[in-house]
Amino acid sequence: MTERRLGLPNLGLGVGLRSVHYPYLLEQWPSVDWFEIISENYLDSRGRPRWVLQQVAERYPVVMHGVSLSIGSTDPLNYDYLEKLKRLAAEIRAVWISDHICWTGVNGFNGHDLLPIPLNEETLKHVVHRVIQVQEFLERPLVLENPSSYVTFRDSTMSEGEFMRYLSTEADCGLLLDVNNVYVSCFNHDQDPQRLMESLPHERIVQFHLAGHTHCGTHIIDTHDDHVVDRVWELYRKARQLTGGVATLLEWDASIPPFEVVHQEVLKAQHYFESDMERVLKSPGTEVPSGSGKERPGLPQPPVFVTAEVE
Amino acid sequence: MTRKTRPLSQIQQWMHQVITHPGGIENGIRSDRANRHIRLREDQLDHVIEPSQQMSSRDRMAVYGNAYFARLVECLGQEFSALKYALGEDAFNGFAFQYIQSCPSESYTLNELGRQLPEFFRQTRPENVPSPGWPDFMIDLAALQRIYAEVFDSDGPENTPPANWDELKGLNAQQAAGIILKPFASLRMLETSYPVHDYISAVRRDESPEIPASRPTWIIISRLDYVVRRRAVSRSEFTLLRELHRGASLGSAIKATAVQCPDEEQDMFDELENWFFRWGQARWFESIRRVEKNG
């Protein structure tokens, strides 16, 4: 089943566009279903990142994924930022625009982190109102992702699944289900990831994210610096059963390997659905115990930064 | 019945103060700024943040507190990689930690985070070190690496046809007075006390360079084929370019350079055609136009 959600297509298996892969992409133009960009890395570029993006957008479907919308913040919406998002989306014919159910700062400051919101009625009303405003401005549906989280608030009165259901229904927006984030957050909050997945409004989910993480023993950090672990693949299979399958994207943002490795990782999803599960589970992707192989636990995403290319 | 909850703004204001406190989250929780929003003792954190089966409320909040500074310090380290090498990781991280407190990010993009770092180094320069000294070397490094980042993202020559340099052939002084060269936004200039451009390149090539001897250096930074280029030039060429960059006509810029660099005046006239050729090759100028003088 490949049902269209909010009129948005199933793009297949995509990869996050990262600057370390530019030379390979420009030379090889590999066969990839689609790319996702970190919007903020391109909004103000008048140089190579924007040029590469234009080349990519001429050849592949592109989705814009942001980290600074701060839809849950009590600060006013930043319309300069939204204007730039809208302009870039039109320029590259972005298939959709997504961001996170989170806040990134208050009082005009940006901590560049995806901070959790207390899940209760006040927050829901606030976020719904802002999503509607953003969608009206962008003139398209917004797609929102469940972030990884490391705390739970005493002031939360509803589950993440309930919150996402009410939010997406009342604001009429799409959802980006980050399967790795489900696993990470549920471990950190002593919750059952299968149950969370079942409680979601599956018809609203238009995209999946997959990524690697770092297990620190007492908690898991969403580091995007490794292969997808087996348990996340198993959750992905469940997510696919529940939704009928939607566009899937692999994120790899730290210790980024060659493009072929990243691409192969997301293509494992295909093997999953060709009943070659053993092949998937035998490949790298087993949980990495804390402290073994990694110099330090790594940072929760998103440290998204593009360095200048200098002669 | 709906349970009464704290207002969202109250929780966000409190959490912002706690996780951005330079003394760690314990000090953040105790701080007046946090207590203005939610009054708590350190041992009452679980009134706001629930513990998990394996982590205390404090350790859970610390994930965000630790990540705040670590993430931003890491980004600054990537942008100012040569400065980080020159200072050493610990000293750089210490400066970056101070800088983030002094100039926290107010932008949606991390590319803006380092904008004020060169000025921060200028303002915190130790007064007891003679000039030029190692602090000036660090200031020069910060300034040049920041310019590299800005030039990389600015409007460059890649999608513009080359300027017509034939306009400048065989000009006399009167004709030069009516010539305006318009630079690309990506053309930048920096006068330094040290040859930091070579140092940055050596760091990038993993050559483990030592801090060089002080030497007045005039650096032109530009972009070609989307890659940032840098070239050290003579004082007179730098002065001429600076005058042109300020909008002076070619004739006025030449006169100003002759006054400011009397020792190099003859060299300038000897080299002028070579410079024009090189500027054309490097695509530093967007256009060359004649300005008609009225009356």
C-alpha cells in the first residue's frame, strides 16, 4: 500500500545531502530516490552549497528539513526565516518542508538544540495555532518530526502519541516519524516503543527517518554517527506495517562515511521488504556498547555546520 | 478534569536559564534568573523533571546542559580550525566558552555564530603583551578565518560574465579619473601583522606549523569556482584595491596610493598592467564602467 498522505508522495529511499559528499555526487550522480537537505545550511548560501543544491534539485526530488523553526517556542514566529524557507522551497521545488516538534530557544536566543516541550493541553493549543500560521504563510502543509528527548516534564499530561495525534489532526499537518527517535526516547523514558508506534495517527505519517545512535548504558543519545541498530530496523518494519510504507530517509551527520556506505545503509530497508531480514541483521548495525570504539559519547543532533572550502 | 500545569513560557524561560548556565545545571537551578521563573532548590529538580529508572532528574537535564556548550564550541572549532590549532584545544575551548556567554547565538543558522569572534579577541587582548605579539597573531587568524566563511557564502563571480578589461588599455590619467571598477561582494581585504594565510594553509595540510615571525601582510580574499582564494599582495596593490573597493575612481585610487605608498609609487606604475591582468583572471571585479563627467 502506498497511500498518498496530504497529497504527498512516497518518494522511496533517500539520503541526507551533506557537504562531504558533494564531490562524489557531482561526479557520479548516483541512482538515489531522493535527497533531504538541512534547510538552514542553504537559506543564506550564495556559494557552493546553494549551487550544488540547484544541481541536485534538477535531478532528484528534494525535501527541506529544518532545525530552527522552533514551533514550540513562546517567542514570536520568525517571519524573515519563514520567508527564506518559502523562497528556497519554490526555487528547488521542494516536495515538502519539515521540522521538529520542539523549541530551540527563547528571548531571541537560539541554543541550536531540539528541546522538548511539556506535552499538555496548553502546549498543544499553542503549537497547533503556530502550525496553522506557518502553513498559511508557506501555503503548504508542514511536516513535523518527533525529536529524541532526554527528559520528561512533570507538567506533561498526555503521551507523545496522543500529542502527535491531536496536533496533526487539529492543525491538519503531516508527521515525520523518526523511528530511531522513537527508540531513543522510549529507552530514555522507560516506555515501550511498540506501544508508542501503535498509538500514532498512521495516516498522517508522510516520512520516516532512520539513523544511528550512541548507547550510554543509562540512556541513549541520538548522535547520527553510526549504522542503524537492529532494534530500530525491527521498529521500522513495524512502522512500515502500520503505515503501509512512506518515504524513508537515512540521516548520518557525524563521522560521515563515504556516500556509498550511507546509501547502502538506507537500501537495507529494501532488503527488509524483500524478506531478506537475515541479511539486514547480519550487517553492521548491532548496538554499540558504551565506550567501545567511540572516543566519546558524541553530541545529540543537530550540530549542522558547513565549513568553507578554501584553496 | 484537566490537571493544572505550569505555563509553557514559564517552563521554557526556566529551562533556558538552567541549561545555558556556564556553571552547569546545578548552578543554573540555583541561579536567580532560573528562580525568577520556577523557584526550586537543587534537590527539588524532580518537581519539574521526572527521573527515569536509570537516571536522576539532574543527570537527565545535564544531557541538555552539556550539549549546549559542547555543540557550539564544536562548531566554532570547525570554523576557526587554525586558531584552535594555534591556541591548543583546551585554550581554544576556554575562549570559545567565554565567547558563547558573551555573544550567544541569536540566529537560525550556526553560520552566524562566529561573526563576532574576531572582535571578541580584540576586546579581550591582554594589555601586558607587547604588540605585535601572540595575541595579535590569534586576532589575525580569527579575522581571516571568519572572512573565509563569509566569502564562501557571499555573492561571487560564478554566474556573471567577465568584466571587459579592454576598457583599461592605454588609458591616460584624465580617462582613468572616469573609470569605476565595481568589486564582487566576495572580494575582501585584510591587513595583518602576521602571514596568517600561509599558517592556515599549513595547518590544513597537517604540517604542524609554528607561529611565524611578525611580518606586515596584505591579503586579498576572493572566490572563484565556489572555492575561497587568498593572495598576499604588496602594500601599494592592497592600497589601490582598497581605494577602488571604497568606490574611488581608478584615477583617484592611483593618486591616493601614490600618496600613501610613496616608496612603491614607481613599482605601482610599472606593475599596473600586470595587476589588471591578474585581477581579471581572478575575477575580483564585476564590472568596469566609464563615468561621464558633466560640465
